[in-house]
Amino acid sequence: MIITIDGPAGSGKSTAARKLAAKLGIAYLDTGAMYRAIAFAALQKGVSLKDEDAILAVAEQSSIEVDCGPTHTRVMLNGHDVSEAIRTMAVNQATNFVARIPRIRQMLVEKQREIGRRLGSLVTEGRDQGSVVFPNADLKFFLDASLEKRALRRYQELTADGEEAPYEMILENLRERDGNDRKQWAPLLEPATAVHIDTTQMTIHEVVERLLDCVSRKNLAK
Ligand code: DC
């Protein structure tokens, strides 16, 4: 069983995907973490973010391993666990440059499909999971929310992790990422068959209940 959850930054898809996977007892894959790991490697190597060939070279020379469980995705970069280190604002910004490089997307799409084949059952979350990576998924969701609500969620996440990040800066960063999501190379696509959920006024509990309801109506739950 493959369930895809796509949506813009801060739509609540990561938390929802993790909780849904835990309820169903199947693996959870955070595909944004894979793009972030390459951005983190590029920052570590000090390559220019405008130099696509240099970023690609870093990606090709790096070993990225993903360990997916029902409650976590842990990312190992060259044998080191970078799951927490990839969550900073600096990595957020660098990832915008990485995610637009077609050959990097191709590499990661292949890796994601391979994980899907190996595990068989998966809740996978990102921008292109239902549209490009798993077009034959059993169930597809698209989560959305207002820009202000998404910025507030990111602000609460970052400050809970102890990072200093002014709300206004996060709002601007999200506005910029929304702009990127509408560009020609943008990965964010809503599949025609996806269940669309606007989470602006919903608690995470309500979102997960809604997802579970759709899963049981499709008779997918074990
Ligand atoms: O969901 P996130 O914020 O962790 O994603 C980090 C970045 O990676 C963001 O710029 C969008 C990009 N991304 C992507 O292009 N395709 C995906 N499947 C997942 C994330």
C-alpha cells in the first residue's frame, strides 16, 4: 500500500504523514529530508549554490541512506546522522537551489521508488509523490493552508527546537518558496485524483482523523 501526501511548506503534511504511518504501522518517508541532506552537504563543502554542476558533483560523491520507520525518517549522510542538522533556516534556503536541479530530482526520484519497492507499504510525503514518483499510489492526498497559518506553524516548530527565527522572516521565506513552487521547474503538483484538504482551521488530530477515514473507506487499513 502506497499513500502519498503532497503540499506546500507548512501545510502540516510531515506531522500528518508521520502520525498516519504510525497509526497504520507502516513506514514513513520524508522526501524533503533527502533534498535537505544534499543541501547540507553542499553547504559543508562550501560550494556556490548557483553552481549546479558543483552541487551535482557533491550529490554524486555523497552517500545518502534513509532509514524509514513508522514514526521517523532518519537520514545518514556519508555515515553520519544528519536528521536534526538539516532543519535549520540556512539549509531551508539552500534546499531551494538543490531542488530545482533536474538531475538531482531524477536521482532522488529513483531512490524513493526503490524504497517503495523494497518496503511495499509506505506513507510518503513531499511535493511530487503522487504526481511523479508514485503515479499508481493507492491513495493520494494534497494538504494546503493559508500562508499566515503555515508561517505560524513553522515559527512554532523552529522556536520549539531552540532556533531564533523571527516570524516575519519565516513568512517571507515561505512566500519566496511559494513563488518557487509556481515556477516552471516546480515540483509541487496536485494530482487530479488527490483528496484535497485545507488544514488552515484544522488541528493535527482532525487532519489525521480525516486521512484515516479516507484510508478505511478505501479498505486499505490492515
Ligand atoms: O518539505 P520540506 O520543507 O522538508 O522540503 C524541503 C525542500 O525540498 C523544499 O524546498 C521543497 C523540496 N522538495 C522537493 O522539491 N520535492 C520533494 N519531494 C520534497 C521536497
